[in-house]
Amino acid sequence: MKTVEISLNSIDKVKSFVNIITKYDYDFDLISGRYVIDAKSIMGIFSLDLSKPIQLNIHMETEDAAMMEALKPYLITE
């Protein structure tokens, strides 16, 4: 499993993020506080506080460089 922090601070970002991750067979979970939701669920994402960074858990066995590249616009880098 890989964990990263992402930002989804606009409606357009949420829609494009969901469009990207639905192309992959991995399970994606978004964690915000005590809430854990399926990242492929637009309605679930809008139930979160999108003004704060959100933790994304990607359930995969090996690193997928193409997927991580696709997620770059959403990643919060320190």
C-alpha cells in the first residue's frame, strides 16, 4: 500500500481526479479525520472537508510509475 497527501480544492479537480483513478483496478481510499471513503465515489469525496489536505491510500503491490505521474497535479509535496 502507498500513502500520499493530496489536495482536491475545486470541483474540477475532484472530477478529473475521479476520472483518472477509475482507469486503474487498484482500490483507493481517502481519509480525512475519522472518515474513510472510496476515492472513486464523487459523492463520497464531496462529503469530505476539501479545504484541507486529504490522505490517499492506494492498495497496490508494486509501484505504478504511470499512475503516480497521472496523480502529480493533486499531490502535496513537502
